[in-house]
Amino acid sequence: MTTPALRRGLRTLGTLLITLSAISPASSVFIIAPGVLTGAGTGAFLSFAAAAVVGVFMAFVYAELASAFPLAGGEYAIVARTLGRLPGFAVLGLMIITQVLIVAVIALGVGTYLGVLWPGLPGPTVAAATCVLAAVVGVFDIKLNAWVTGVFLAIEILALVVVSALGFLHPARPFTDLIAHPVAADGGPATVGAIAIAMAVAMFAYNGYGSAVYFGEETQDAPRGIARAILLALAITVVAELVPVTAVLLGAPDLGQLFGAQNMLSAFISARGGGTLDTVISLAVALAIVNAVLAIVLISSRLVFSSGRDRAWPGAINRALSAVHPRFGTPWLATIGTGIVAALLCYVDPKLLLVVTSTSIVAVYAALCLGALNGRRTGTTAHARYRMPWFPVAPVLALAVLVFVVYQNLLDPAVGRPSLIVTAGIVVLAAVYYGVVLRRRGGWQLAEDVVDEDERPRVK
């Protein structure tokens, strides 16, 4: 039986632009990086550098798996085909919760940075409106969305170049201090444990390069193009985030004032470039956040669409979520639904993001690494057009680092341990739903792999 299929309107460049917009280096630097700085102080450089190494390993894993299974379901569709349907559904549970929550929390940053010009803006309302607007735009042709995100992406990259110049042209301390003598936010030495815990947040800041796979059914020559988009997205992201973070740590006139500021990046820009430049950069960041919301809505809607096509929910919901717009070839109901749910979540405490997402990403990464190893062992991924170099170095080393990160999170009662508990809880709930609902319904029906551009996925 045939099921709805998306229209292939993207080339690799378009997929790369949307992927980078979803990562949103400017949003990561201005919204997520301060959390790394708070946790690790100047050791944040080491946290970001170590996270980049893990990112290289994971990009290899993502590229090979996405080349084998360039499906709109992304990580869950890959894990279900390499490790089994129960692990795949657990990953679906983790991704569908965190993705929509990420849309809301990223959107909350719009009001924060627009508040520089219009103080007193109601942050949650502005964020909710941004989510709805992004959903409406997201319904249109995917090629149009790629160009829109590309224009906004250029603006945010320019803003990061300016921030980097402010730090490197006015260094307040030598680069060697960041490596040999990292200091914590309270002025003491930054410990290995603090740097490792902060690395989990830095991994989240880089996260998103694998999102290219969500457009696998809309990208021409997807088995090759998606792998290239993933590897390029990681390389550009690391440079676009690590360089300005390093510049801020080197150029901040007073580290105590930097770490104690409510808005660290704004304080740094004001100190080095003045209030007017801070206003201009804040507007650029607001645009970057709007762009990120649009891109993440596009990604999340593909995940939701795929879950409906794979019959993960009751029949009427599946039919609605898998509906494709007759003119634009996009999952329009899934897109609108994602925007509405994200808008409602904008009124939830944004601190929930750190607890829910920081270790859920670690769990998904671990599942993908195991999937890559098992896919090679069983031959499930033998048809992949891209094969990672030095196999099995990348998945094995990535797993080792992920285990270390989990161990360090277990030692952290404030954020790390609660995050692990939430992640485990989501996995348990997904497993219960799978056993009680899907197995009693006769099993989880996955759409067959979409490899040929002219083929349509069939349910088996």
C-alpha cells in the first residue's frame, strides 16, 4: 500500500542552509554558550573543543547511517532499522519531545533580544507568535524555505564575525591560559568534572548537523547529498561557534563581570564595542533565532510526519500527520501542529530545556553509534553510498566519551542526575506505549526505505 511522499525540491546546498539555520550558530553562542561558561568558566574552551572532537566522530556515524537510510524520520527511523523497532521507538519518544520543546525555548530568545529596542515585550507571547509564524511559512515550498533561511543565516554569521573581531583585536589574556590554567566562574580552578559536564551542553550547542537526514526524502541524490551536508554542517558549525566563544574568553576585560552578567555576550559586546553595536548585534541575533525557529519547525514537522506515516499513533492522528499539501508537497498539518504545540510550550519554564535535552542527546548519540556498529555487523547498512573512515574508531571512541559524560552527569545532583532520570523516564514511557499499544495492534509498521527518487515508500 502506498503512503504519502514528500516532494524532492532541494539540492545539497539547500539542505545545508536549512541544517545550519537549525543549528543556528549565533543562537548557540548567545543562548547556549553562556550555560557552558557558567559551568566551566574559561574551561568552556576545552568543553567546546572536546565536544567538537565528539562531533567529528558523530558526523561520521550520522553520514554513513543517513546515506543508508535518508528518511524523514531521522534518528528513530535509522535506529529502528539497525537495532530493532523497540529501540527505534524509544528514540522517537526522546526526539519528538525534545525537538518540539527546543522550538519553544529557542523562540523565547526572540523577545529577549528584541527587548533591547522595545523593553517590556512579553517574551512568551512574542515567542508563541514566532512559532505560529514559522509554522505558516514552513507550509510553503521547501525550496523557498531554503532560500529564506539562507539569507537570515548570512546575517547571523556576519554578527559572529564581529563578535570574534572584538575579542581577538583586544585580547585581555593569552590563549595558553585557556588550556593550561582554566578558571571557574567563581574564580577557582575549573575541574575536569565541571569541564566534562559542560561538554554535554557544548555538544547540544553543536547538535543539529545530523538534522540534514530529515530532508532525505526532499533532497536530490539523497544518499550522497545528505552525507555531504552533514559533514559540511559540522565543520562550519564548529568554526562558527568555537571561534567567537574563544574570542569572548580572551577579550573579556573582567572575567568576574562577564560570568556574573545576566546576558554575558551583551555585556562583552557593550564593553568592547559600545551600546550601539550591542543593539545592532542583538537585532541580528533576534533574526537568527527567528530563522532557527523556522528551520527547527521544518525538521520537527518531518519527524512528526514520519511518525504518522509509520502508524505510531491512533488511525485518525496518523492520517492527519502524514497529510501532504497538494501544491507545495510539504507535511502541512504536521507543520501547523508542531507550531501550535511549540507556541503553547512557550509558556513553560525554559529551564526545563537543560534538564530534558542535555542527556537525551547523549542517549540518541549512543543509539546511533550502536546502530552503526550493528549495521556493519549484520550488513544492514551495506548499501550506504558513504562509508566512514577508520571504522570502527568513530563509533567506539564516541561511545567511550558518551559513557564518561554520563558518569560525570551522575555525579551532578543539580542538573546532570535529574536530566538522566528524565531521559530514562521518557524511554520507559515509550517502551510501555510500544508494548501496550503497538504490539497489541500487531506491531509497528515502518515505511520501506526511500532510495530511488521515483519510488514511493510502502508500508510493510
